[in-house]
Amino acid sequence: MNNILVSARSLTKTYQHITALNNINLEIGSGKIVGLLGPNGSGKTTFIKLLCGLLQPTSGVLTVDGKNIGTQTKSVISYLPDRMFIADWFKACDLMEFFADFYSDFDKNKAMEMLAALGIAPNDKIKTMSKGTKEKIQLAMIMSRKAKLYLLDEPIAGVDPAARDFILNTILTNYNEEGTVIISTHLISDIERVLDEAIFLQNGNIVRYDTVDNIREQEGKSVDQLFREIFAYGM
Amino acid sequence: MLRKLCKYEFRSISRTLIPIYIAVIALSILTAISFSINKEYKLSSYYPVDMSLGYTLHGLFKGVMSFAYFAVMVALFVLTAVIILQRFYKGLLCDEGYLMFTLPVKPWQLITSKGITAFVMSILSCIVSCISIFILIMGALPYPLKTLAEFFNFENWSMFFTRLNEVVPMWGIYLFEFIILVIVGSFASLYQIYASMAIGHLAKKNRILMSVVAYIATSMVLSFIGGIFGVFSAFSIQNSIYYINAGEVFLHALLIFSVVISIIEFVVFFIITERILSKKLNLE
């Protein structure tokens, strides 16, 4: 049984003269929650954008579920960007219709339940919502899909601790257990408890990729502590 | 998938344009009414110039209506153009692009849906302005109902077409060629705009400015190529002027030739847009 969901071989992405990802090789299996950890500018967002087809690699091969990035992989990837990506004139119900139209794995009932839990009525306009609610409704849409791969780019940056808990709980209770969740963040202490594996990125290179249990056993410290050591300044 | 993309695109565009359409039609009806009131008043008036309050107020009303009408017609065309630009720029190249380019659709489908909806909406804007002008003319005419009846009189039209067939027997073909030219020409200009925005997107910063530069540059290239063909066709007319129906042949050749040129422009601009958005996409 082929259990490898994401595979990157010699994956490189350069913007003009800046190398964002430098010859990355990795394989990520199914059914895991993976933290993509690294400071700003380490290549986290670039890697996620390559996976969801928003960027084309400069060289190397990247596959999801054994296929090159294209419409087939896009239909099994549920992507939450680090910004608002829905038109603000949409109503909540328009948004659900949109997702249901384009993604066959979208579960409308689940979405309705999540919106109800958030106190959002189907006829509420996105425009009138607060920034936090907009972020939550986007997350609700993304997590209502039964996707093979969830890509969450900085889902907890810039929200208060209560919202952070809500977001993590939403992810944990709703993701497709056969699928994999990749969460990019630099706020590790908040997220450590949910992670199975951690990828440490630095200047476009993978400096460590291991399970969280292994890190704790071998290093005798938490992922957060390891992160602080790896990315310490001027030591 | 293309159909679904178009559905959302139409929803998004019509949200702004349909209120404008309604405003244009409503204002043209009001303006027409303001012109038709008191049309015979002056004729029956004893005094050559009426200085009464009612007449002056009516004049003011007419003036305000005409101005409002003019403003809303300008708004119709400006808005149509702005929305077409904005739907492509904001809908694909800004934050909404994060949603659209991760949908399980091909970039060419995204670009095609933009083009189709923009085309249909431009046609609708033209139709609405024609209807509005028609309403205005009706209001300005002394006997609008009589004229309207004549307009829909079948005999008049059959007379018109009989005459037309005598004078320009090929009018049907000309009309057909002309309509095709308008359609492919519109698509060519739409995709010139899209291609310019895609080229501007290649720049690291000042993308809007670069799009404008790209548009000016492509327009210059087009007019240069057009000029070259113009010179050549002028020479070819010189040689064919001795034929009996040279004029007709020339007109057909010109129309068909323009259609072919527009199709080539359209295809080139479409491919440029598609390639850039497939291979060089780099949303901010």
C-alpha cells in the first residue's frame, strides 16, 4: 500500500535571485498532522503555495497522491491562505454554494453546523463580519471538505488565544482522518500538542523532519524548545 | 466547470451593473416625459415667450433631467469598462486569486469565463443604451404613438427591405460579416486588456503601472502591423480597380481580412494570458 501523500524530490524555487526553497527532498505520509515550522522567510508559504499550485517550481518534482500538481491534486487539497480570499459581497450561503459547486468532497451539512456554532446566519454578508469572524468562516469552509490534504498557512497568527483554541479544535475535530494536515506557523507552543510530526525549515532548507515523539525522546525537550535552539539568533 | 465559473462571474458583475441599467432606463423614461409634457403648450400660447412659473419650473426640470441622464449614461460606459478591468485584476490577480487558482479548474477556464461574462455584459450595456436612446427619441417626437405604430408596421419594413435588396443586394452578407467582426473584435480588445494585466503581473512591483505600459506597447505593435497591412492593401486596390465590382470585392475583402486579423489577435493575447497565469503566477 502506497501511504505517501506528498513527495518532493530536489524541489527548488527561486524568485529572481532569492532562493526560497533549496533542493528539498521529503515524503509525508497520510493521516498525520504535520507542523511546518520556521521563522519568517524560511520558505513555509512558498512550499504550501507550490503544493496548491499557486506557484510553479523552478526545478524538481512535487507530487500529491502520486500526481503532479494540477486540477486533480487541487480537487483533493483544501487550502487556507494567510489572508482573506473570498469576495466580500458573498453571503454565507453563497459561499457554501460556491464550495459545494466546485468541490465534490464538500459537506454542506457540516458547514451549516459549523456556521451555526459560530452564530452566523446563512444570509449574513461577509462584508459586515469582523476580521476574526471572516477568518473563522474561511476555516469552517476549508474544514468542511473531506480532503486528502489540508494546507493551513498561518491559521493562528494574529488571533487572540480563545480564537486560537477554537481554530485548533475545529481543525482537530473536523479533519478527514485518512488525510493529512500541514499547518505552517511560527507559534509552536500553541500548536505543539496537536502535532504528530514537525518539519523545521531554515532559509529554504529542511534542517529537521521527525515525529514529535522522537524529538521529545531523543532531545529530551519540547518541539518549542528545540525550535528556539535551532533558530536562535547570534549564538 | 466553465459554466459554474461563468455563473459566479455573472452574479458578481450583475450586482453592480443591473442597478445602473435600471437607473438608465428609469432616467430616460423621466427625461422623455419631461420633454413630452407641454409639447403643444407653446403653440397654443398667446404669448410668444411664456414667462409663467409653471413653464420656468418645467424648463428647470427638463434641464436637470437631461443632465442626470447624461451623467448616468457616462456612468454606464465608464462602469462597464471599470468592472471588466476590476473583475480580472481583483478577481484573479489579487487576494481572490488565492481562491480561484486553487479551484480544480484549468487557468484557461478562468480566463475564458472572464472573457465571456465581460463580453455579454458589454453587449447588454450597449443594448440598454440603445433602448434608452429609443425612449428619448419617443419622448422628443410630436406624436410618439403614431411613430411607434409606424415603426412596427410590417409593410414599411418590407418596403425598406425591398429597396435595400435593390440598392445593396449583398447587404445580408455585409451585415453578417460586420456582426462577426464586432464579436471577434470585442474579444480581441478584451484579451488585449487581459494580456496586458498578465504581463504587468510579471513585474515585481508597480504591477498596475506595468500593465498600462504593456497595454500601450501592445497597442503600438498592433497599429504598426495594421499600418503595414494598410499600405499593402492600398497597393492591391490599385491593381484591382479595373474590375467591374471592385468596390464590393474590396469591402468584402476588408471585412473578412479584419475578422482574420482580429481572430489572430485574440488567439495570441489569449495564449499570452494563459501561459503567464499558468507558469508565472505569483500572487502577492
